[in-house]
Amino acid sequence: MKTFKCEEMMCNHCVSRIDTALNEAKIDHKVDLETKTVTIEGCENCAAKAVEILDDLGFSAVEV
């Protein structure tokens, strides 16, 4: 499990965009707007792919 901080996450629309993209990639995850974090369950490859997806969406993912 890895957790990433996404400071750009501001609203439920952001959460929805992240959820949709990670679900399409079949990446097991949890998005928390209150803490502005995305937690990825799975292997290193899953986490790396999730970071790439977040970057494509305009969110900088910093591991915490």
C-alpha cells in the first residue's frame, strides 16, 4: 500500500476524475478529499501507473 498527497485536489469533481481514471486502469485505490490523498493497494507497478495517471490528470502525487 502506498499513499500519495495530491495538493491540487480541491473538490468532489477532482475525486470523481481520479476515481474514474484509476477504476478504468483497474487499480485498487481510495481517494480522500479531506486529506487530499490517494492510497493505492497493490504492487510497485500499480503505484507507478497510478502516479502516471494522476500526473496526466494534472495532479502532482507526492508519496507520504
